[in-house]
Amino acid sequence: MDLLEFARGPALQFAALVLVAGTIWRIVGIVMLREKPDYSEPRASGGYLAALKVIWTRAFTADAFKKATLYPKIMAYGMHAGLFATVFLFTPHIVFFEGWTGFDWPGLPNSIIFFIGVATVVSGVALLVRRMTSPVLKLISNFDDYFSWFVTMLPLVTGLLIPVRALFRYEDLLAIHILSVCLMLVWLPFGKLGHTFLVFITRGTTGMVFERRGAKT
Amino acid sequence: MKYTPTVGEILQAKGVSRRGFLKYCATTASLLALPPSMIPRIAAAIENARRPSVIWLSFQECTGCTESLTRSASPTVEGLIFDAISLDYHHTLQAAAGDQAEAARHAAMEENDGAYLVLVDGSIPMGNPGFSTIAGISNVDMLLDTVKGAAAVVAIGSCAAFGGLPGANPNPTGAVGVQDLVKDKPVVNVPGCPPIPTVMTAVLAQFLTFGTIPDLDKHGRPLAYFGNTIHDRCYRRPFYEQGKFAESFDDEGAKAGWCLYKLGCKGPTTYNACATVKWNQGTSFPIESGHPCLGCSEPKFWDKGGFYQPLSTGHFGSGATVAGAAVAGVALGVAAATAGKRRQDKYTKEA
């Protein structure tokens, strides 16, 4: 078994199993947690509409913080949009998802994906520099933050190396790229990358609680 | 002593023009990535070379490699070069059979001790010597006996190089390639199913010219031919970059000659010269004919997933395994939440 066979086979299988088990473990564990007793009189019902409202409004910055957070907001949105495009709009990736789910969709030309990939890495680096230079962010950052950044950027960088055949042969670069994705998938449920599946659950819960308490959302 | 004609004399007798011969030498120099100044040297070496003795051993194979090398629409310079070697033993092509054939092999080995080439096509079964025998001799015994006095060994085709189809999972005969058994002689792998005839003759040309084997890659293949992927040299590569893919064998994309990646093309991971040297006197190669590359010059290409399964498809195993992981996730989540509640209760009571 060569490195590429290992990456596409056992490594990807293992990563997929850890991702599925870990994600469900985290979600079930959180959903089943005992709720704190709410002794105050509810100001509103705090239903799912409140949850949806906060999921939507939290996507935008409050006016008071707009100026201060403009730079990281642009970089963060740029990075997330770039990640989405490189993962879901690159044809070999679409073929991968099609093999898994049976669905396919149109992709973008490789040159555009390559450009987006480079821009995504640049925005990721910009965010890391900010985290490492801002006194407040530096103080509240821990291993999880840096490692989550690392496992997110690694598949991007290894993926960008493939078309330029840098350092290794194509099949070895592809294997390294897939292995880096496996590392990210294994880490995803357990670290801060868990926001991939928790972001809407936590924001929705916040919305429901805040509405019950009469907070402006 | 019997007069042995030179290759040049034989080619002249066969009617090959000087121009045609030099053209072949220039092509060979180009393919081997040698400077133009080496063309006269190649020409002189090939012209003046005595017919090298070649012993061709065929083991677990389909004769496709021999077909590839011998079948040509019209006599080519490569073909004549093959006529010009002293092919002293070849099951399919020789007239002799049985004891006479074996006597010819032994005679060639004795007369050319240390100087003859052994060409092998087909894999060698190690599961049971009786799986494949010639004149009552097992393949492994014949190979090891024949290579003792050889100058070099050339494994022709993917079976001889890596085990090929006989070595595919579950490998019922325990098939192995030549390089797995021959450790004390230079072994050149010319894989492919079948390999390109020009690559074969160029390896011989290099041996005749320099007395050495070419530079090899990690799989023992000549770098001059196996240094680039099919994908890197494919004329359909621009379509890959533009994101234009054939979705089926008869759609508009296929008719327009778009990239065959989605139809399972293994070009990106396959090292061979098909896209540059091509087949049938440079007419075309499989992708040019509308079929994805199967990756036939790569080790274990039969076992690397389906031929029509795209390269980036993952191998996740069964859905039942994933379902099992989901169930395990639910169990772990319930256990974690229950443990959390118990801990909460304990601290609440203590407080």
C-alpha cells in the first residue's frame, strides 16, 4: 500500500468515523445537558423564531463595533468564503463529494480556485498575525486556537502545492493533502473548529434565552 | 569464428536509409534528454554494435507485450532494430520447441556469458512452482538460472515489473515482479499494459551506446520516459484547468474532447510517455481516442479502485461502518451528559 492508497483508504475512513462519532457525541452531549432553572418571569416565548433571528443578526456587527472590527471582519469573512469556494467549488472536490453523496454541482475553473486559495491563506495569515499581536487576543488565545488555525490552513497550503508540483511528486502531494484533511477532520469535533456545526446551535440557543429575558436581539 | 554482422550492416541490408536511421537516433537522443551532440555517438554505437544476444523469458503473461513490440503496420526502424538483435530465445517467436529451445537458451548463455540481456515479460508465481512451468522448469528457477550471466535484466510490461494482473488481489499464485527476485543485477522496468515499443528500443539503444542502463525512478523505470505524468503532457490538460469535463462517454463534453478526469482518468498519477511518444507510429494514445488513462504503468494499478472511478473519490468503507460510528457517537454523548448531570447533582448536594 503506497502513501496515496493509505491516505484515500484507511486514513480517510478513520477520519470520517472520528468526525461522525465525535460530532454526534458533542451535539448529543450538549443537547442533553441539564438546563439552568430560569426563575425570572419570561418576557416572551423564546421560541425557534427568536433563535433564527439571532442566527441572522449575529452575522452582522452591531453599529457600535463596526469601525473597530472592520479589518478582522473582512479577513474572517474572506477566509470563510474562500474556504467554502475551495472546498465546494473545486471540481476534484465536487467529484469527491459526488462519490460520497451522489450529488454534484458546477465548479469553478482551476485558476480561479487557485487565486481564491491563495487569498484565503493570506487572510488566514492576517488573522493569525492579529491574534499574535493584539494584547487582548493574545491573552485569551490558547493551544486550541493556534492548532485549529494550523489544521485549517494545512489542507489549503498542501492543496495549493499540488498544481505547482512543489517539493514532491503529484501523488505524494495529493496524499499529503488528503492526510492533512484527515488531521483537520479528526480535530474538528473536539477543538474550536467545532463551531462548524455548533455555531448555529449556540447562536440559536442564545437567541431563545435572550428573548425569554427580554433582551434586545 | 562465425562472422556476426553489425546492426548497421543489417539495417542497410534491410533497406533502411541513412536519413531514416539518423532520424531514429535523433528521436532516441531527444527522448533520453541527451544533447544533439550525442546523436552521432548513438548512431555510431548502434551501427557498429555486434548483435547483442537477448534471451526473452515469458512467464505469467498474455503475450500482449510481445504483440505490442512486434505488431506494426509497416516495418519501422524500431522493428528492424529488433530484427537486428540476436533474439536467441523467445517462446512465442522462436521455431524451436522443447529440448531444442532450452538448448538454444543454454548455448546463448554460455557464448555470451556476462554480456547478454535478459528480457522478461510476465510475473513469476511464488505460491507453487507448478503454477507455471516451461519445459518442466518453474518460472522462478528459469529466471534465476538465466540471469546469472546476464549483463542486465529488462522487465517488460507491468506483470514482469510489478506483478501486474496475476498479482492483483487476491493474488492466487503469489505472483511477484522480476525486481522482487533479482537483486544482484541491474533491473530496468519498462511497465505498461502493454509498454510502448519505442521505450523498449530506446533502453536497448542506450545499452548499446553507453553500455549502461538509463537513470531510473523509484520504481526502476527509465526517467526519460517515466519522469512526467500523462496529465502533465496531456493535450486535454487545458480543459482540466478550465474546469471543462466530459461527464459521460457520449455527451457533448466527450465529443468536444474535454478532460476525462470525471470518467476516471488516472493521468495525474501515472508516469509514462504515452502522451508524447504515442502509439501506432505516433498516431494517438488512449486519451486521444476518448478513453481515460487506466494508469497501467503504475504498480498495482488493478487494485487502485475502479477504472472509471474518479481519482479524487475517497474510499470510506461501508455505510454500516459510518452508521456504527454515529451510534457510537450517540452513546458517547448520552454517557457524557449523564456523567455531567451526576457531577452537577453531587456538587449541588455538597453545596
